[in-house]
Amino acid sequence: MQRLFCATTIAVIIVFVSGVPLLSQANDPIIGTWELNLPKSKFSPGPPPKSETRSYVAAGQEIKASSKNVDSTGKATTAEWTVIYDGKDRPINGDPNADMRSLKRIDNFTTEHMQKKAGKVVLSGTRSVSKDGKVLTITTKGTNASGQAVNNVEVYDKK
């Protein structure tokens, strides 16, 4: 009887512990859809985009991210990437400035990000969600695909 109790307890612990990453991703405050708040954002160099919407969806132990952007000329683009907070490079599809992105969690609301193009770091910064979960702020510094210095503060509102 005691062995059965121990085996059952161990099985419950294993199931619980293995499920924690899934729960933590699903409860990540980044999950949801975010719309760029242009008046609160700053883009250097400009001009700013006409619009951008970002979506983050829990997918097992990962978060699938995408952005839909309409640039200042009206051209629509889409980018996609996978979020894993392990600091390892992951591919970005559809971003002219970078082909790889890594994310490292600072706390439940803040992450550091680094973007690379052809193996070279080109952009880095932070992404933070307000404690009430309603505002996302992404700061980015570095160099864009045109070789211009970038110093952006993008503010998004949760939809």
C-alpha cells in the first residue's frame, strides 16, 4: 500500500511539474492582440507606420507571434516568429531588419530581445507589459536594414 501511495504521489508530481510550463505560457501577459498606439509611440528614424497589430498565441510550451504592419506608404507586411524565453536565436519570417530573434525573461512582465541579421546583432531592447495587462511597450535600439540608427519606443494597447 505504501509503495502504491509513493508511486501515485510521484506520478502526480511529474504530471503537475510537466504541466507548469504550459500553464505559465498560457498565463503570460503578452498573450493576446495588441494595436499600435501611434500618438504615444516614437519612431527614430521616421516616418512611423500607419498601423501595426501584434498577436501572441500560446501553443504548447511556445508562443506563436505575428505582426501585421502598414508602413507610411501604405504597403502591408506580415512577420512571424516563435517566442521562447531561453535566449536562443529563433527565425523571424517577413522582417526586413532581422532574420533571427532571441528573448530572455527578466520578470513576468519584462523581457529583453535581440535581433540579428546574417549573424550580426542589429537591434536590441526590452518588451514590457504594464502590471494591469493593458499596455505593451517595446523599446528598440540599433541599426535598421537601411543602415540608419534606430531608437524606437512602440506603445500598444490590448484589444
